[in-house]
Amino acid sequence: MPLAEHSGLIRPLTLHVLEVSLRRCASWRRAGHDMHVAVNLSPNSLQESDLPDIVARLLGQAGVPTSALTLEITESSIMADPTGALVILDRLHALGVKLAIDDLGTGYSSLGRLRELPTR
């Protein structure tokens, strides 16, 4: 992952993983399995203003309901730009996508910052 991040390939890799995961989830759901999928986002993903639009497009293409997708984000990705990250998180939340924080409490923020995040 660090190599993909430093080489500029993390965005295409992240989008590829998201697309493949959603297509697989759609296949399971068509087979009668009420499956959900979780995808880890790279720390830079929350700095990309088009992320919610891309997620919505990929969900639509796959035919997967938004509630079947959980995006896992790291605490550090939120803390890199809290204001910008919250805008993106709010937009993802408005789509109906579930959000999960990975590695919470590793020293980047306090639990008090959780109040600022979109909840469901």
C-alpha cells in the first residue's frame, strides 16, 4: 500500500477494489444472499471531492443498495483535513453508505471529535 500511495496509484487501486467489491456483492445478492461489503479507503480518499459521486455511480452500475456498502476510513485521514473530510463524509452519509472508522484511538484525535462525524 505505501508503494501505491507514493507512486500515485492509490486512487485507481482504491476505485478498482471498490468496483470489484460492489460487482461481487451484486452477484451474491442476485444469488439470494443478502450480503454487504466493506471497503477500506486510502487516507487520501477523503481529500477527493468527487468521491461521493464516484461511489454513487459505482453503486448504481452494480445495482447494489447504498445500505449494503460500508466504507472504512482511518482516523488519520479525517485528521489530515477535518473540515474537508467532514464535507465528504456528510455527502457519503447522505447517500446512505455506512461509515466505519478504522484504527480509532491511535493518537490522532480524541473521542470528543466523534460528535462531529455523521451518525446513523
